[in-house]
Amino acid sequence: MKVRFTLNGTVVTATLEDNATTRDFIAMLPLTVTLEDFAATEKIAYLPRKLSTQGAPSGIDPKAGDVTYYAPWGNLALFHKDFRHSPGLVKLGHIDQGIEALRITGSAAVTVEQAKD
């Protein structure tokens, strides 16, 4: 499944994995949220509700380009730099193109929607 994140007029595309958390996320789309800088490593956005983490590993080692969900806070996290192992982080997928848009500092409204293949 492909999704499109549109922020500041730039499109970032990603391919999502097939897992319970991703399916729950897809059910929310289309969605508009605010992305904010976090730890000079990722952009985060709070979702309207928490997602299912059924069958998810206890944590992952996120890499630049990973689209993730941080279960303890209930937020989407788009990584533009590698980071250390993070308990409670669930991988949703990986960015295919446009990661440069996430490296621009500051907050931005982002619309997330399913992309047409």
C-alpha cells in the first residue's frame, strides 16, 4: 500500500507494510495533522486516536526514511535520520521519495492520503 504525505506543497511518498498498526492507520485516511520537529531526528504528529499494536514487536531501531508509530504517545513519527533502538516504536513503512521535505525545520500541516499506484 502506498501513501502520500503533502506538506508545504511537497509530496512525500511511502510504501507501507501489512500489519495491524498500519491497517488501523490506513482506516483513518485521509487525515490532516501538524508535523513538528522532534530531537533533530524526526517529524512527529499526534493522531486523533491511538492505533492497534497487536502483534507488533516491542520496539525497533529506526532508520532514516522509516514511517513509524510511537505507541506510548500515540503519534506518527517520520524519521529523517537514523536513531537508536526505541521501545514502543512500530514500523509502518518506508519513504520512497521526498525525504528532503522532512529535513526542513519548523512545523507544517500535512495531509496524508492513500496514493494511487
